[in-house]
Amino acid sequence: MLLIVLGKPNRNRIDERRSETRREIIEAAWQTAREKGLAQVTLRDVADLVGMRPPSLYTHFASKNAIYDAMFADAWATFLAHSEAAEPGEPATSRAAMRYYARVFFDFAVAFPARHQLMNLRTLPDFTPSAEAYAPSVAVMTAFVARMARHGVTAQDDIDLFVAVVSGMVDAQLANDPGGRRWSRLLDRAIDMFADNVGITSERTRP
């Protein structure tokens, strides 16, 4: 009798370990950014946290900007998953839904200022994300535009205005009252003003 044994392909432990090490480096870079600031991330600090010598990092990332690139992708992928997880809780009415998604982004942004800086501000003038790293942010915006369209907001100017309002509130909160609620408590009011402006004036309006 001929027995054919079907099993899982052999695991590539070298690739797995390399992926794990890259993940450790990214986490160490985030830890450094949280403690010292985004622009103060150094290869020495990152290497120390993962138990490497700085030159060894180059076997995983070609430069410090390559680490920033991986962090950028990680940040937007994290927010993409966060916003998708929030979607089942979307309120049924349009104004409430807009307030909800504004809050989802606002709270995520203010929770980790260095991450917000990398995602949304030109804090690092010599850094530009690669197309691969930028892809999760495009996915976030595509999903956001679709959500807004469900509630009748489709004009690009209106989308841009919503983004500017929420981003501006985040920046005001972080710049003037970090850890507080001065602008956080005004977010719903700002979104209601936006909804009034685009003609969604009733709390009963539904998609």
C-alpha cells in the first residue's frame, strides 16, 4: 500500500525570525519616539533596546529613514484595523455617525502624539514614505470616503473640510492642552457645525 502523507510545508524559521526581529526593532523605535520624541529616534537607542550593536540594524533596515518608513506603515495599518473594528458601532443616524468617526480618529491620534506626527505632519523634513508604506493610509482614506458617501457627503471639498476640522482639533489639543480635554470636548460641536454646513441639519437624518 502506498501511503501519501499530506502535511504543512516546512516552516522557514530564518524568515520567521527575521520578521520577528524587524517587529522588535519597530517596537523599539516606537518606544524611543514615545519617550524622547519622533525626531530624537537614534539607531543607537533602538539597537540598545533590542540588544544589538547599531551596525547590526543595517541587516534589517538600510537606514533610519527605512525604520521610519516601517513605522509609518505600521501606524496606518494599526489605525486601519482600529477603524474597521469600530465600524460595527457606527450610529444609525448621519450626524451621530460623523461625530463617531471624528472621535475614533481624534482619540487614536491624541493617545500617541509621536505616532500622529509621523502619520499626519511633516515633522521629519527629509522623510517621505514609500509607496508600499503609504498603501495603508490610502486604504484608510478610501474607507473613510465610502463611509461619508453613505451619509450623503461626497464632494471632495466637503471631505477635505472634515479632515481639516478633525486634524486641526487634534493639533490644537496636542499643542495647547496635552493630556487634557479642552479641544476634545469641543469636537462634537465642531462636527455638528460641519454637518450643518453640508446640509445634514437633522439628528434624525439616516443614510
